[in-house]
Amino acid sequence: MSKNIIKRLLQAVAAMIGMGLLFAGSANAEIPVELYKALGVDQGASPKTLYEAITKRYYDPKQGHGEGKYAEYWSPLPFMQYLDPDSYYKPPRAPAKVATREECIKCHKDETRGWVHSWKQSVHANLDEIRKLTKDDSRYYKKELIKKVETNLRSLGKLGEAEELKEVSCIDCHMGVGVQKGSHKEDLRLPDAAACGACHLTEFAEREAERDTLTWPDTDVHGKKIDPIWPPGRPSHALDYQANVELATWAAMEDREIADGCTMCHINQNRCDTCHTRHQFSSAEARKPEACAYCHNGADHNEFENYMMSKHGAVYETHGSEWDWEVPLERAISDNKQTAATCAFCHMEYKGKFAHNLVRKVRWAFNPQEGIANNLEHPWYKERRDDWVDTCRNCHSKKFAESYLTFSDNGTISGLKKQMEVKGIMEALYKDKLLPGQTTNRPAPPKPEKDGPGEFFQLFMAKDNNPTTVELAYSKLWEQDLLQNYKGLFHAFPGGFTYTWGWAPLIQHYTEIQTENTKLRDFAKLKSQVASLEATVGKLKTASLLELDSKVKQATVGGLGSGMVLVGLGLVAWRRKQKAEG
């Protein structure tokens, strides 16, 4: 065998090994091993094998895709086609034409020029510019990302072996990668997360791995069997749409526009442009706190407000314009001017690496619960606490991080204790049928929701005496005040858990429930006394005053009658007093 042949063979073997590593690398990267195990896919699988396995699960109705188990109780509004495009989107019937790649851009320059303008600012429209970058440019890492995308597309058969991706145009996302022309009314689609995942496989897989890396303990701190706090993979971005459509309250709401206000945030499962706004899809934008603010704000999840008014937020507002937002997150603090944490830095970091899996450190999750508070010493929770300490140590000492996490845990438990106390009071009122109108004017909520005291639906639905003021105060306490107390603590904004939000409103609603409990039970006692007196008078009257054989007996009955009048007057006065106080 000649030296040239041997040399060529060695080159071929090296090329095959290199290609194998390239394929494996694109599949493995930072993707958690838990995803591979859950899907039954080998870690060295090709991008095609991995993508097909992920999308098979992604589109499986039994695993969270589509309308959910309550579909029979609600009908989608026309706007839902933009929130769940795979289930509802229908292409417009006009114009009825077959358009080429170039014609899409030309037409939409006039029809929707904002789309085209945004796209022209994107990496999608400027791949060649990225390929020409030098190492001193903070976007240089994107050259490797383009190569990775091309490897994925070659594995999927969307790109020739020696072919480079020229651009990512309208038609690639809305009709199919590499398509040259298509029918506007037959082939048009709204891209979902799986469409983005064909190119951005690693990011798609990282996000989908949230289903596999958040499995709540089924034992307590003592090893006793318990029901997990949440279903597997929840709460997360990967299953937030399922959490929405399979919530009885959401399905029962008759005011569907209000219901879909919730849906507009619960679409990360379906789409990627909640964070990476179309059509620029800027990673720099998605890294800024304002991108998170679209959903993470308001009464029950005011993370953005707490962050912006914390010391972290103050530094961001003061110096954020000096930071290079194109620098990869893993280098944001070490190689950048960045001097404070952001939402993305803290929540995407795990053991020193950064990924689109945001649940690997979840402990308290969306809202504090007694089952969590009682099990914080469980190994599962302790490991996640340690992971948070490691994240904080990017900027703080271990001692500081541990003390502040303990501080936040205990402050959260303080609020939870208040909630549990008044929950018992409200449930006792409901059990004793003492809530106003409970026995006369309390309709059941629409199906599939079921009635109960202080339930979530009572923040969104009201009819007659359902809910009562006691229940509404409790709902606000647990679903808003308690959550704001917790989120203010963990986002280090004192006003978020003391006076402004959190604790002070929680105490207000706590006091209102205590006061209403006293009023309702006092009133019930008065009613019972009146009923008892009425029964006594009724029995005596059956004997008739004319048949009573002494003046003493007649006087006794007369006295009872006078007592009834006094009690009745007292009851009227009490009612007037309570009305004035209310």
C-alpha cells in the first residue's frame, strides 16, 4: 500500500471521527442526561435522531400538547391561533399565489414593513456578516453556532453535505427550511418551538429538558411517602401551556378574553418569541430583564418590579448601558463590564454553565406551600439550595449567600404561617355554613371548576354570594400577598416584602378575615338566641294566656315577649352598626 493511499485513509478516518464528534457535540453540548434517559436516546445520537425523539414527545397530547383534558368546556377564540399555532393556525385564503423566497420579502416590504425591518436587523438576514467576524468581536462565538445549525440541518437532510446556509428568510421559518417557493394559502405556517428547534436543537433540547430535571420528591424529610408538590416538569416554561389549559379555573371562565390574558404568557411551551421577539430574535434583547418583564410582573409574580428596585436592578439601571449585551452569559461578568446579576444570569446558570433550562435550582417554585416548608432539610431541597449558593458566589461570599437564603426562607415561612392560620378560619366558616348567602344565594361556579372556600377561581369569577368578602380576602392573601412576600424576599427588594407589597397587605387581609370571622360568628350566635326565644314563646303561647291560672304566669309570658322585642331591637342595632363599620 503506497504512502499516499495510507495518508488518504488516515485523512478519511480523521474526517469521519471529526464528523462523529461534531454530530455528537451538537446533540450533547449542555443538554442534561435526564432528557436522553427520558426519551430513550443515546447521548451520541445524531441530531436527526434526537430531534425526532424530542418532537415526538413535544406533539404528544398525553404529554402536554394541545387543548388538554378540559377541552370540552371551552371554545378557542380566533386569536388563539397565534397562541397555539400548531392546534389552531389556518393560513389566510388570500392572496392565492405561489410565492418565491424573494417575492415574500418584496411583498412584505409594503404589507408589513415592520416585520421586514426587524428581520433585516437579525442574524438570520446577515449570516455572512457573522462569518466574517474576528475574535475581538463579542459576537464571534456565533460563527460556531452557525456551523452547529448547519450540522443539524445536514443531519435532517435539509442542507447538502458541502452546502452552507445562505440566510434564514421568511420562507424558511414559515414554509420550511430550504424551500424555494410555496403556496400562501396552503403551505404557510406560524412557527412553533419545534420549528425553531430544527435549527436550534441544543437550545430546544435544553428547554425541553425542564420536563426531566424537575421531579419533585415523593417522600418527606423522614422518608415517609407523600404526594409530590407538583407534577413532573412543572412549573416550567416547557409545560406552561399545559398548566394553563389544564387548570379548571381557566377552562371554566366564561369571559374568554380575560382567560386568554393568562394564555398570552403561558405560551413558552408553544413558541420561542416570548423571549426572543420576532422577527429580530435578538439574544441580546432576551438577556435583558425587560424581556422577562413581559410575563414576570404584577400581583402574583412581580419578579421584575422586585428586581428593578433591588440593588441588582439599581446597578443595572445605572450602568447597564455600558455593558456589552452580545457577550455570552458565561463571560458576562468575567470578560464584560457587567457588575450585577440579571434574571438570565442567575436563572440560566447551573454549576457554572448556562442553558435554556431554568428549573434545575427550583425549590419554592411558583408559590410557597406547607409541604415545601416542612421539607427544606430533605436532600432534594438541600442540594438545590447549595446550587443557589454557588450561583450567588459569582459575586458574593458563601457566608453572605447562605445567610441571605436562610433569611429569605424564614421570611417566606412567616407569611405561610399567617396564610395557614386564616385558611383554617375560612374553612371552618364554610363548613359551618356561616358565609353570607351560603345556604340561600351561593351558585356553583361553571364546570369543570368545583366550589370551595377561598379557591383560585374566586379571583376571576363572581356571581351573587360566590365569593364572599372573606374568601376574596383570603384569595388575595395566598395568591398575591404571600407570593409577593416570597418573591420580594428572594429578589432582595425590602419594599417588596415589607410595606409596599407582601407583608403589609398580607396583614391587612389577615385582619379583615379575623374581623369578619368575629362578626359572622357573633351574628350567628344572636340568630340562635332569637330562634331559641321564639321557640320558647311559641310553646307557651300554645297554652294560651287566657288559660293561665295565675297573674304570675301571665307576667312571665309577657316578660318573655318584652325580651323578644329587646333582642330584636338589639339585632337591628347590631346590623346597623356592622353596616356602618363595613
